[in-house]
Amino acid sequence: MSKINMGRVLLGGLAAGVVLDASDGILNSVVLADQWTAYMQSVGKAPAFGGSQIAGFVINGFVLSIALLWLYAAIRPRFGPGLHCRRTGSGQDHCGSDRSGNF
């Protein structure tokens, strides 16, 4: 087993966080803006998110991205690349399934 390169994990996690936060910002502030406003008014809250809430969402996006990339880096050397299929005695391929063939 190779050691996880934490510098690459952090760099990749930050890059993934930028993509995640940008797409999340576009989705919530452009595409779903009217729905968010209607929902927030229906529960009696201010219709717009404050700066501290947005900062929390951005930080959460970066932390989630780094954690998921670390998880991928930890799993990848142990399981190898791609989907592993096994051939049973009956000639059936089981890709990512249990013994009964159910996913």
C-alpha cells in the first residue's frame, strides 16, 4: 500500500471545492432563487441568506470535497482502478453485486 499524498489530496480537494461551490452558487442563486424566496417566506424567515450563512456553505463545500477526495485516495490503492467483475461457474458476470446477483 502506498502512502497518501496529502498535498495532492488538499490541492485536488480545493479544486473540487471551487467547482462544487461555483455550481452550488449558480444553482441556488439563479436557478432556484424564486423557490428559495417562497420557501423562506413560508417558514417566516428572511428571504435572503446572510453573509455568515453563505460563508458556512462555502467552508462546508471545501471540507466535504477534501474529505471525499481523501476517501477516494484511501480506497483506490486497495481496490484498484475501475469496476471489477468476476465470472461465476455458470458463465454469468457479476459486477459489483453480491452472491445472489442483486446490487
